[in-house]
Amino acid sequence: MISAPGQATVEDVPEPVPGADDVVVEIHRVGVCGTDLELFRGDMAYLATGRSWYPLRPGHEWAGRVASIGERVDPTWRGARVMGDTMLGCGHCDRCLSGRKHLCPDLVEVGISLGFAGALAERIVVPAASLHRLPDTIDDTAAALVEPGGNAWRAADAAQPGPNTRILVLGAGTIGLLATAFAAAAGAEVHVAARSSARSVLAKGIGAAAFWQADPPSEFPFDAVIDATNDASSPMAALDRVRPGGRVVYIGLSGTPSLIETRRLVLKDVTAVGILSGSPGIGPAIEQYASGAVDPRPLAGPPLPLARASDVLGGWRPGGPAPKVHFDPRL
């Protein structure tokens, strides 16, 4: 539980009880992402706008098994291995009904906004409507990478990968590496550019054709560029590197406003796409993981017990190249 900026503890709380349309899930694996770190530090934008507040329990990249169900929930959910969507829409507005619940004006985000308790816990209560079943071919590690995988799949899909396409991914964090894997699985030649060379082996192992610690040489024209960084200069760099008529995909967010030269965007006839949520990509991510087309497991290290959560939220990282830290509340 995060009680204030820089303050987090592991606490005993009452056993969760599902509402009529809810389930209780026993958490087997949960990941920590940049949003959780921002909430811990106190610089998450939602804290300033009143959309989030303390105390809060983070954790929105999770997987587990349904332990109990509400009275109106389909009994077949009981005992199912599942992961859940972070974005909880109202279910009846035009955006929700058109499959865009992540844009719902009454959106609630698990472990992030409006007091909805997250999955950095032994159990979590979520609406049954937010669940996705997991096949046995997806283990707990991969299952907890489905939520970020949905974001990355959408970014890769927006870049329109395929044979005879060359894509540049800026950033070698979890989203950038997963986007690399999905684009490579679609047949694209994917190059990754990141400031540190520490992720080069991981990037190539997951499908990158090349890794650049600096800007790639100018002789490589890119049909699409995916910006998966938090660097305010990257959006313009992406526009500079894409070929005329290409696509730039923005999924990273910087802490300060980032600018692009719209005249250059127009004169190059470039399509720019923004990716907010993984919700529409969860199904495709599960399919890709289950088939073996993409194996996300190298991106996460061995799971830690909840007792180390405050250390990780405070910036401590176990050794190894994997960018994602996972917890197993059963440890």
C-alpha cells in the first residue's frame, strides 16, 4: 500500500468479497511498470488532477486464478486461469459499445485511478467482464506480460509491419522490446535504438535485426518508427527518421511536453498514430503468446515476494538484463 510519496508498506487487509458481477482472483504473478513508480514517487499526473489519491494499492499487470465469483457471474469462471484488463469502462456509452472502452468518459483504471485497488496483493476483486481466459500454453510469467503486450501489439500493428518493411523502435524498455517482437513476428525487419547497449542481446534475442546505441546510419530508410521512450526529443526524432509516406507511432510519454514539426509531417505525408491503451490488443497478444509466435518471458526476471515491493517501487532492481520486475504473492 502506498500511503504517501516515497512511503509503501505491506499490510494485512480484510479478505475481499466479490460483488454480484465481480470475481475474486488469487494473484499468481504481478508486474511493476512505470506508472506504479510514478505513483510511488508522487509525480504521476493523476495525483495532481485528483484522479488518483493516497492511500492506493498499485498493480495492473497481473495473472492468476479465479477463487470465488459473484451471484450473477457465469459459474464457468470459477477456477479459471485469467488476466484482466486495466481499463474498466461504464459498458453502456457509445465508446464502450463500439469497442473503445479505454476511451470511456467514466473510465476507471485498476490500481491507478479513482481508488480501484490493484493487484500487488494476494487477491484482487475485478468485474468478470474485464477477464480474459489464459490457455495452458501461457505460463504465469507470460500471462503477467499480456497487459503490456496488448499495448505493444497495438503499437506494432499501427506500424503496419510485414515482409519487405523496415521499422525502427526507439527505446528498449518492456513496451519497445515487445513491439519489436510483434513486428518481427509479422515479418518486418526491426531495428532498435536505445542509449544503453545493455539491452542489445535481449533485443536481438526477441527479434531485432539490429541494435543501435546511437542514431541508425542514414542509409537505412524506415517505413515506420515507433517511439516507446519517455524522452521529449524522441517524437521529433521519429518524424525525422521515417521515410516520406511512412508512419510514426507514439506510445511513450515524456514528463514534459514534446513537440513535433507539423510542417515536416505534412510535407512528408506521414501518418501519426497515438496509442493509449492495450485493451484492444489483449486478445491478439494472448494469441501470439499461446502460438509461440512471440515469447515474452525473457523480459521478466525471477519473481520476488511482496516483501520486496517497496524496494522495487523505490528504484531497486535485481540483477540481470530483464526490464520487467515480477512478484509472486504466494512466495
